[in-house]
Amino acid sequence: MKAVSAEEGIAMIPHGATVMVGGFMGVGTPERLLDELVRQRKSQLTIIANDAAVPGRGIGKLFDASLVATITASHIGLNPKVQAQMMEKKLVVNLVPQGTLVERIRAGGCGLGGVLTPTGVGTIVEDGKQQIEIDGRHFLLETALRSQFALVHAFLADYLGNLSYALTARNFNPVMAMAADTVIVTAEHIVPVGVIAPDHVMTPAPLVDYLIANG
Amino acid sequence: MDPQTIIAKRVALELHPGNLVNLGIGIPTLVANYVPPGLNVFFQSENGLIGTVPIPEQGMAHPMLTDAGGRPISALPGASTFDSAMSFALIRGGHVDITVLGGLQVDAKGHLANWTIPGKMVPGMGGAMDLVSGAKRVIVAMQHAAKGKSKIVKRCSLPLTSLRPVDLVVTELAVIAFHDGRAWLQETAPGISVAQVLAVTEADLAVPDQVPEMAA
């Protein structure tokens, strides 16, 4: 793990990159990194996230600045700008059931090619997907998701990069921290090694590439 | 009583001690208001919490403790938090006893459509498809009709949420159960006759000999 500034962290991300962003309706989202993406105007991004938040908050800021070309998410209904950009064909939206989305990301981080889920069988979600029958039950083959970057927000990060999360701000963060080539983390508090007890580490330090320093 | 209150109170009677329950947005959220204190029902919020409860008063909100809509909530003693993979493992894995969801249409076989009106409303399915596919019991809490049109239809014209039929639909007029591939009129609301329910329901309902009045 290396400590960098938000400016340095975001400078590593090229235009057009695929980026996972932790958070759920803006809760547990690395706001400082999103602000910096907007400031450096990284555009044509492919975003993977649970939802599109709301304008002015979390991932919503990326749509305010029209920086996203494609988003894969389970819900966009509370961000009218995303709906508008989709209708104007400026933005491609891939809607994925929430449990399938997180499990595809989990698979991507766990060395699996995909998962078999009953969710979506018999609905428009099954279009174009392989179906597999096991013991008389039907499943969709949902392929794994990975990304070049994951932007993760933790509650505590120690000097090594061990992370713990708080309350409902955990959500997609630890799963995404497994599934990207480069993991960049912001934390509410940076603390000495040992403050997070081994049993309370939710993301082990070797998974974290960059921790955004206070500054 | 207004329709929403009638529905929420009746659904609350379906919750039993020890149940793990997921409440959707809208009328389902109101169900928690009518659960008797001390029933020890566990409410799950799919963004990663079992043991949700409203915040005690304004000013007690924490930015890292919200429901799935991003609104502030609190956590009961004995609550637990987890990531989204665990949350949906609970949902898809059959560990959630009851999910209560809103509905746009339910058809005669119990198929639910509740996530999109193509061309008009494309919000995304969020967790709805996983909840209907995986919860042990699926209850739909919705008004009987919208703009004068029955929401209990012969066949859903809107995209389905799941092929798995729901177990129960509670409206302000009736309780309808789905089993044996059919829709059964199980109860009618106080002051509402069987004939009145049938007259405003597009789907064919099987009517047992006895149709008791909806408890509340």
C-alpha cells in the first residue's frame, strides 16, 4: 500500500477507464475521489456501482458533469439526470438485479468465471443469457465482473491499509476491493496499525494499492 | 381508515416472532408501524442491516446509517451489519422469511410486475427480483386499482419481476392468496362484499364457501 494525494490517485485513471465505485445511494461513497474525478474531468468512464445516487451527491456528481459513457447498476430511478442522458442516448445503462450485480463482482474478485442464479429466469433479464438446469431448477449463467479501478470508502484504515467499514456504509465496498486491478481507498479515519483488531479487519491490507492521505 | 392503513395493518398480522422480514418502499414500509411491540421481528434493510428501527427523533441521524432509499434509520440492540453480498445471500438463499413489496400488476397465477413501465419509468429492479425469487414468502401490499383499472389482472402486460408466484396480495378491498396455480379470494375488507371485489377485479378469483372479513 502506498499513501497518495487524491490528485495523484485520480491522475492514474485514464479517460475511458472502467471504474467500480463503492456506496449505496451515496452512503459509503468515496466523495473526495469523485470530486477529484470531476475536477480532472476524466470522461467516457464505464462505471460499475449499485446505483446512480442523486444529483450533487456521490456518483451523481459524475452525471452532473456528463463524464460517464456506460453505467452498470441495479437502480437509477432517483437520479433524473441519468434517466435524461439515457433517453438522449448519451449514456448506456445496463440494469442488473442487485443480488446478481454484487455476486458478479464477488465472482470477479474470487477467480470465478461467473455464478448461477435463479434471479431473472423468465424475465427480460434472461435475454441473451445461457440457462442451466440443475436438479430440475433453472438458473441463469451470469458472468463475472472486474474493473481496472475500484474506488472504495472505509471507516477506518490503518497505516498498512487494513480496512473496516461502518454500519450501512459497508455495502459494495469490500466486494469491489477484491475485483479491481488497482484499489484506491479513502477513509474517515487513518489510524495506527493495531487499532483495527485482526478479527475486525474486513478488507485485508494486501488488497489495497493506494490510500488517500489526509491533507 | 385510508387504503394504505388498511393494507399495512392487515399485512402486519402475517409477521410472526423471530421472522426475518424485508419491507419494500411505499405501503410496505408502513407495515412496521403496526407490528406489536415485543413481537421480536427482525427487519432487514438490503443495504446491509438486520434490526432497523426509525431514528428516535430529528437530529439523531448518522450519515452511515440509512435505509435502502438513503433515509436515516437507527439500529436496535442486537442489530447486525454486513456487506451487500451477504445481504443478498440472505435474500436469495431463502433466509428471509417474508418480503413485502409494492406492485404494479399481479396476475391470476400470482406473477408480479413491479419494477418498470417501459417507455415511462425505467428505474431499475434494485433488489426486487432477488427478493421475489428467494424469500420464503412473498406478500404484495398494493391498492386494488390504479386510475380505475384493476391491478389484479388476467395476465401481466408489464415486464415480470420473477416467474415465482407471490403468496399473498393484500389490498384495501381484499386478501387474495395464490396456490394450486389459482387466485383465491381469502378475505374481504369490512363493509365490502364478495360481489364488489369480483366486480373490480380483472382476474378470475376462486371463491371458497366461506370468505371471512379481513382482520385488522
